[in-house]
Amino acid sequence: MELEDLKNAWEAINQQANKQQKLNPKMIEQMIKISYNSRIKKIAYPEMFGIMICVAGAAFILFSYNRLDTIFLKTTGIVSILLLFTLSAISLVSLRQLRLTGDVSKPYADTLKKFALKKIRFFKLQRLNFTLSYILLVTIIILFTKFFNEKDITANKYFWTFSFSFGYLFVLFYSKWVNRYYKNTMRQTEELLKELIP
Amino acid sequence: MEVFVDKKELFITAISNNEGLIYKIATIYTNDVEDKHDLVQEIIYQLWKSFDSFNQKSSISTWMYRVAMNVAIQHLKIVKRKILTIPMDGLSLNFAEENNTDIKEKLQIFRHHLNKLNLLDKGIVMLYLENKSYEEISQIIGISESNVGTRIARIKEKLKKQITK
């Protein structure tokens, strides 16, 4: 389609749309109030819930720390606690960044640059998040079999074989899937950035 | 004697006089009706919030285009998350084009072609379709006038290639 054809199509759409006035002062006033109120009510439920779970998990491990009787288990406990806090922090930071509204009076190209950089940062954080989540999964399995079965699962030779081989395959396939999903979007975003930053 | 004009009244007048541009931007930057409604609301809210920053260095409509397009970008969620919006009591935006099959089809074709452009080109095309001068496009987008001309030429090529593929 030529750009001029698009222009004709656009004008035809506009002529129809302009026949009807859609906004009146009362609606405009309501819109201003509604958006303000929805921001106040927009408490980050998913993040809060996730963070609560992580904090509860970290507290439980701390509380039960004395039951970890080997250096390996104690180290696993500390790593788990650190991962729980790190993952919560990453989620909170990345999602807050998405919500922040910048200066909307700036030129459009500046907003686009910021948006593209945010997007790339977010995807990188997601990848890190995934890797750390897998490590956390392994540490939690080790700890919880100790806490609830009083068994040290790491003494079982199959544990290491299974968790590393399965883990490796899982990470491999999942990261391929994630990369395929994000690849296109990342590429387009990076290309856009190249056009915006000379 | 100074006359103090109510800020809200000024704002409402500005919106009423320029509501068309808000809908057009919402149409181009969204793909469904619900999203469009949300974006219209969001644009009006952000325009109100930044109304004090309008310094009259440009026309009100140029300023509104800039704000509205920036809001549209920020509205694009990197991760799809439902924003909590509250339906307006007893009032609803009824877009004529949503109920007209002919316009709906034209819109679909229109969006199909525009969605293949990157966000920068999309913004430039929209302003071009709105018969904005290169100077105005340059002010809104924040690139030089010559860059605007170059980009429009490239966009025309891109669109031609799209149809021949």
C-alpha cells in the first residue's frame, strides 16, 4: 500500500469518526478522577504476594537453620535466603520501572529511547531471574527434604545425576523457548535504538 | 482588571477542541477496543497532570500530540498486565468506527500496515497522515526537519515493499 492510499483510508475513517462527539465536560472530569483513583488503588498485588512468599520462605529457613547439621546444608540455607531476597528485589525493581511514568512533555524520540532501553533491561533481568530461580529450586529441594524428612537428599547419588542432567536439559530447552519468544522483540528494540541513537 | 480563568475549564475546552487527535492516537497505538478506551483515559489524565508544563512555545495541539504519543508509548506494556480501570458510571465512549463494518475493515488494513513499522516510523506516519508540516513533526518527534523528510521517504519505500512481498 502506498502512503497516499493510507492517507485516503485514514481520512475516510476520520470523517466518519468525527461525526460523533464523544466527550463532554462531565466525562473529562470523571476521567481525571478515575485515573487518579485507580493509581491510588493500584497496589501491587502480584508483587506483594510474591515478596511475602519469599520473605516467609526466608524466615522459615532462618528459623530452622539449626536443623541444618552439615556445612553443605548450612551453606545451601544461606544461599537460599540470599536468592529469595534477590529474586524479590529483582521482580520489584523491574516491575516498578515499568510502571514509572516519565516526563510526558519530552520529545517523542526521547520517550522511545527510554522505552527501548527499559525493555532491553527488563529482558536481561528476566533471564537472570530464570537462572537464579532454577538454582533456588534446587536449594529448596535440598533443604525441604532435610526439614520435612530429616534426610539429606544429597547423600543419594541419584540426586546429583538427576538434578544436573534434568536441570541442564530443562534450562536448555526453556532458555531456547524464552530466547525464541523474546528474540524478535529484542532485535526490533535494538534496531529501534540504533535509529534513535546516532 | 485581571480575569482568572479556571484551569479546569481551560483544560476541558482544550480537550473538547482536540478530542479528535486523542482518539486517532489511541486508534493507532492499540489493537482492541478495551485497550483503546484505557489509553484515551490515560492520555486525558496525563494531559491534565502536565497541563501546567504547557509553556505556549508551541500550539496547544502540538503539545497535546507530543504528550499523547508519549503516553501511548508508555502504555505499551512490556509485559501484558491488566491495568485496574474503573468503568465510568453511566457514561461510555462509543466509537462510531467500532459499530461500522466498513470502517472496521479499513481500520484493520490500516493497522496491519502500520504495525509493521517501528514505533518511531509509526509516530511519524501518523503525524504525516494528520497533514502536519515537517516543522511540526520535527517539534513533536524531536528530530530535525531534514531527518523527518528522509524518514518519510524511507517509510514510503517500506510500505511499497510490504505490499509487493
